[in-house]
Amino acid sequence: MSEPTTDGTPVRTPSARSLRGLDALNFFLADVRDGLGPYLAIYLIAVRGPDQGWNEATTGLIMTIAGIAGLIAQTPAGALIDRTSRKRAVVIAGAIAVTVSCLLLPFISNFYFVAATQSVAGIAGAIFPPALAAITLGVVGPKMFAKRIGRNEGFNHAGNAASAAIAGGTAYFFGPIVVFWLMAILAFCSIGAMLMVPADAIDDDLARGLDHSRAETKSNADEEPSGLTALLKNKYLVLFAVLAALFHLSNAAMLTSVGQLLTHLSGKDNATSLIAICIVAAQLVMVPVAVFVGAKADAIGRKPIFLAAFGVLAVRGVLYTLSDNPFYLVGVQLLDGIGAGIYGALFPLVVADLTRGTGRFNVSQGAVATAQGLGAALSATLAGVIIVSAGYSTAFLALAAIAGAGFALYLFAMPETYGYEPGRGDATGGGAAPLPAAAV
């Protein structure tokens, strides 16, 4: 249900069941939405090993192939979420596809088959970010969106921490294979959580970013522009896509590279447990960070917080080079909780800012996520090649330099997006807003 405010913006009054469903969905889907993630590299290097042709470079190539498949699917996934009224079914189908693709991995060893299964997982995983953001926006409305996204991310990171802790503890006794069965259990739970949100609780117009106070908006949105068109019509959305690509070009390979380093330092028997500790440590930091960002993003502004994410990412890359002590590496990994926690909470907010009232929220999310995915896909191969040719320290410094470039670009070229009005200003897309008073 919703009521219009004095400015015509709907204020939703979601049911307690719907809100609990969103909490549970973000918690249980956390481990499913990213597929095997860093565990893929651990499994291929620690279990299969060089004797079967698996090293950092070949593993990085697999992750790049899967990443490219996923990024190609990003914009179509966003367009699908914009158009469909069966968002729950799409999420459930994606969870099943990711899980089945990963469960096949222990039974295959051929490079091309492994690449194919992980590509399917990447394509299916492209559904989740726009679907979760759209369902959230459709349930709670724009006025509660920032706070709710922060809560979503908090539950997502709590779910990642819990699953990593379980994986780390059980892998010590049963080996890396446990991550596959854990994913199957979580996928089943996420399906149940999705069904807790009634279909009629999701306003499909609000979910695509339509402003009910502007009648002409819906007719314009019904033109169904391509993701590329929606992106290119807004110069700041293009810039944000570049920044998203840089963030993930720097960030995506850091945890994977640390996992590979720990494999060499501690042996394959301890690698899965150690990387699980890294994940748990970072995710526990992400929970309060994401909740804080959701609660304060309107007051502080998006730009100062996003700059902090880039800055922490650059510092993290440098710190990895100072010691190879496993406890030190886990400590540095805590910084991932700040950078990734900020990014996860702010990404949908900035896209929503730049597309408010256009009805193109999800297709724009998909277009920007395509750039993000390209950065993430190239990150694994870039780091793998540098590690093989020049060592881990050089790779971490290169990733830190990319984060530094992103910080500078955001600082000097990206405006504050809170209060942005698409279409105001010039033909290239919208007008920037001044910083909120609290951020000045």
C-alpha cells in the first residue's frame, strides 16, 4: 500500500511479512548470488593443482570467461526486471541455475566444461542485483529506499559471514567440497525467503523507477530503450559506469589473489579455512558499514562516502605487500569490509539518483553493472598474469594504483548525485545537485 506525500512521491507501508522476507532473502541469497567466488580459485588450485594444468593464470582465465558471460547478461537482465511482473520467479530460477552449475564442478575437469558451467552461473547471477534492488524499491518505495538498501546489504554481508564461517569450519574436516553442498542448502532457503514476499506487495511501476506524480514519465518509459541508450543519454551515468569498472578492476582480484597466496604459504589443507576467515572478517565489518551508509547517505551525501571507498581500496592494496604473515593478511582484509560495504550500499542509490522518474532504473543498473562486470572480469586475468610474471607484491601495487586513479576521477569529475534531476541542465543528461548541508 502507498500514500502520496505533498510532493507526489509515494510512501509505501509494507507489511511485516514482506520486510522479514527481504531480510531473509538477502541473508540466504548472499552466498548463492556470487556463485563460488574465491572458492573457485581455491578449489581449482588446491584440489586439481598444477598436475592437472591449473595454476593462477588458468584459474584467472576461467574467472574472466565467467565474468564476461555475466557482464554480457547484465543489461538484458536489467531490462527483463524492468518489464516482468514475475520478479519472484526470476529470482528463484536464477538461484536454481547458479546452484546446479556449481554442483556439477566436482564431477568435471575439462577446461571448457568448467568454463561453461561457471559461465552459466555468471549469467544467472546477473539477475540478482537488479532484481533485489527492484523488489526492494517496489516494496518500500523511494522515500525508504536508501535506509532499506543499507539494511539489505547488512543482511547480505551477515549471510556471507555466516556461510563463510560454516564453510571454513566444515572444510577443515571434510575438505573444500563442502562449499558446494552448503550452496545447495542456502539456495533452497533463499527460495523459501523469496516466497515470503507476496507478489502483490511489489509495485512494478515503482520497481522500475517510475514517478507516479508525472504522467508523461510512464509513456516515455514505455519506449523501452536499450541499456546502451539509457546509459549514453546521461553523461554522469556514463561516468559512474567508468568508476564502477575501475573499482572492480582493482577490487575483484584482491581477495582471490590473497587466497592463492595463502594456498602457497599454508598449504592446500588450510587454504579454504584461511580464506573463509578472510571473508568472515571482512563481512562482519561490512554489516555496520552498510547499515551506516544506508542511514546517513542522504545526510552526508553520496560523493564523500564513495571517495572513502576508493581511498580504503588503494590503501588495502599497498598494505598487502608489507608482509606475508597469514594473520597480517587477514587483518588487512578487514579493510575490504569498509570499501566493499560502502560500494554495495551506494551503487543502487547512485543509479536511482541518476534515473529517478525515468522508469529506467533497472535497465540502467544493468548497463552500469556491465561496465562493473567488465572491470571484475579483467581483474582476475590482469592479476593472474602479473603474479606469474612479476609476483604478488607487484600485482597488489598495480591494483592499488587503479583504485587511486578511480579516487582522483571521482573527486574531480563526478558531482554529488543526491537530489539530481534527470533531464535538467543540458541535452547530455540532467543536472547535478549541491552537497547536502550536512556534508558541506
